Amino acid sequence: MYFSPNFIRVIKSRRMSWAGHVAGMGDRRVAYTVLVGRLDGKRPLVRSRSRWENNIKLDLKEAA
């Protein structure tokens, strides 16, 4: 059930919809700063984890 194409498509669609909603928010909203902002500091030297922003970019490439 979870690996059917329709279920995956629904998740990607909702993720892109939410990203569009947050992108329309003002600069002072916390959700917008989390989506657009960058954190300072070092990351551990292990395999880089997939970020939510990277998933959105891949979804947009697949949709186009």
C-alpha cells in the first residue's frame, strides 16, 4: 500500500503544495525562515542526509 505510485504521488504533491504556501509567507514568519534560512556551524563528517529542500527540488524536476 505505501509503495504504490499513487501514494508516493500524493505525498510529493502535498509537499510541493506546502512549500508553495510557505514561500508566499512574509520574511518574519518562522516557517519561512526555516525553509529559506541557513544554519551556521559544522555538520558531522558522516554521510550527508537528504534534506527536505533537496526533496522539493527533486519533486519539481520530476513534475516538469
